[in-house]
Amino acid sequence: MPTTAIIIGAGPAGCAVAIALADRGHRASLIGAAGVRRTWAGETLPPGAGDLVTSLFGDQVLDDAVHNPAYGVRAAWGSDDLTTTDFIAHPDGDGWHLDRAAFDARLAQTAAARGVEVITDHVRTVTRDGDQWEVAASDRSLRGEWVVDATGRGGGPFRSLAGAKHVYDQQVALVALAQRGRSALAMTTIETVPDGWWYSTPLPDGRVVMALVTDSDLAPQGDARAPWWHTRLRASRHISRLGEFPSATPPTVHAAGTGHRDRLWGEGWALAGDAAISWDPLSSQGLVTAILMGSRLGAAIGRCSTGDSDALPEWERDYFMLRDEHLGLRSYYWSTEERWIGHAFWDRRRGVSPS
Ligand SMILES: Cc1cc2nc3c(=O)[nH]c(=O)nc-3n(C[C@H](O)[C@H](O)[C@H](O)COP(=O)(O)OP(=O)(O)OC[C@H]3O[C@@H](n4cnc5c(N)ncnc54)[C@H](O)[C@@H]3O)c2cc1C
């Protein structure tokens, strides 16, 4: 029996859920916020993720006229020197440096082409009426048996149903775009510093993202933030050489914490992507997991509507297994940086209490 689902948020997770449902003959409406100007964090798809994207969405999504191949990662982590991981030796080949706005727009177009009703609007309220949900956006209302919250890290309509949010850190990324410097390469560069770690990623439009990941309480607020950030950029050994700023551009602040909700689904609702579990940006895992588990969620809702009561518990169990692996890997990477003793960002990650 086909079901009707309303998916809120037309990012990678929402598109993956909607397409998986439509492919199985269900009625999926995808509502994405209109006119939202977003700044992107310079996302990279790691090796292998391109194959997943192509297998789920088709080969028109990763157009190499729009996105650039990523040839590796260089990291000064645990040492002043850069160590290069070149993807040429990787069995899954290169990764991708994405134009995120173009990537998301292409996913939404693909969803429309696969039979999803794509609506550009902003959801205001979600209410339960008998066994249906009523989703009210700015310009219209929709009714459906299922609602999926794929609105990203902010926490959307199911905050209370999904229980507490477990947060493992208070990370933020302070992100600015620079002109590409002479030393910039087609790879991401990472460098640890006393206040956290920097990354720089080339964008397909020729600029570079320069981002400092730190804890929210360690960076000053307001007008003091930009000079603090630029001072730390100049003090970095490698990152400072990769981009050039015409002026002291202020960084934008992106939430970059790791966390998850208590429950990822309930009667007629589920969470997808960062709304369910958000990952440390160090892992470059956010997009690929949002897409993989979003697609699996669409399949699980389809199974559930035919009376398969195991589908959603299995999906949630696997999602939490990924979280456990992620937390283990994150701890391992932190343990390999043994410098910066006495600095709050690193002491917290070693379990040292502040004195
Ligand atoms: C600093 C940083 C660096 C990162 N680097 C990488 C990386 O290199 N590689 C990687 O794979 N991942 C990376 N990530 C993670 C990645 O950005 C996210 O995991 C990914 O965007 C999650 O996709 P999503 O669809 O769940 O959410 P989002 O991409 O946040 O999409 C949510 C969508 O919902 C819409 N929305 C919100 N509220 C409403 C509403 N009320 N009504 C309608 N629409 C709404 C938003 O406009 C948005 O389009 C990084 C994250 C950060 C913070």
C-alpha cells in the first residue's frame, strides 16, 4: 500500500529519503526553504562517496564541469610537518571538492525528475491530526502519513518527540573564503594549533575555504572575533600560505559539534541526516552518511508501510552503530596529537579537567 510522506529540508538527506520513497512507488513531497542564503563550509566527498552518489542519484549529479576532483589530504597533525595521503593509491580513487549550492540544487532537480513533488517553501509548523500530519509552510499546507525532519543541525519539528540531544562537544567552525594563494593545491590541508585545528579546502570557483575548528567558548564574540581569527591564521605554519585576503574578512560561524537525538524515529515520523546525528567535520563523513542513511530511511518507511515492523528499528540500530564507530575513530585521532598540553581545546579531548 503506497504511503504519503512529507520530507522537510531539501538538503542531501532530504533528497535521498524522498527519492528512495518515490522509487518504491510512494508519494513523497520535499519542502525546501526558499531564498535562504547560506555560506558553505567547503565540503569534500571522500574516495568512494562519489560511487554512492552516482548509484543513488545518477551520473549527472557529480558533473566535473561544476565540482573538482580531490586528490588527497595533507595534515600537520601530531607534528609540524605535513604528511600527505594521496588518493592515487586509494582503491576507490579520488574524492570531490563540491560546489555545495550546485550539488544540492542538482539533487533537488533529480528528485523532481524521479517523481518527488518538490516545493520551495519554509515549514512553519507540524501538527498531528488523527493518523495524519499537517505540515504548514508559508504558502501552503500538506497532509501525510509520514513526516521526515531533514532540516540539518538546527533541530526541527520533532525536538520534543525525539528526546534529549546528546552533544559530545561544543565545536564551531569559523569559516572565511579567501583568494587562492600560490601554495594552494587540489587537496585539503589540515593543521592543528593550540586553539583547535585549521582546514583549508579549494573551492571549484577558484577560492579557498579557510576554517578554524575550535570550541565555541574559546573564540571571542562580536567585533573581537575577526582580529582573533586573523591573528591565529597568520600564526599558522601552513594554512596561512594557502589563501590571500584583500582585507580582514570576518569569518562566519558554523555549528560543528558531534551529537545525536535519543530516538531517531517514532509513530509516523523520523529524522534524517544532521537532524538525526551530526558528525565531527574532521571525519568528512556528514554528506555520505546523510545520503546513505537517508536512502535507507526511505526504504525502511516503505517497508514499514507494508507492515514490516523491523525496518525502522534496524535502520536506527545501524545508524547508532555508525555513531559508535565515529566516536571511537574521533578519540583515536585526538590521541595522536600529543602537543598543545595545557590548552583547553586539547586538554578537554584528553579528559583533563581545567585547573
Ligand atoms: C565546518 C564543517 C565542515 C564540513 N565538512 C564536510 C566535508 O568535508 N564532507 C562532508 O561530507 N561533510 C562535511 N560537513 C557536514 C555536512 O555539511 C553535513 O553533514 C550535511 O550538510 C548534512 O546534510 P543534511 O541534508 O542533513 O542537512 P543540511 O545540508 O543542513 O540541509 C538541511 C536543509 O533543510 C533546510 N531547512 C531547514 N529548516 C527548514 C524549514 N523549516 N523548512 C524548509 N527547509 C528547511 C535548509 O535550508 C537546508 O537546505 C561539514 C560540516 C561542517 C559544519
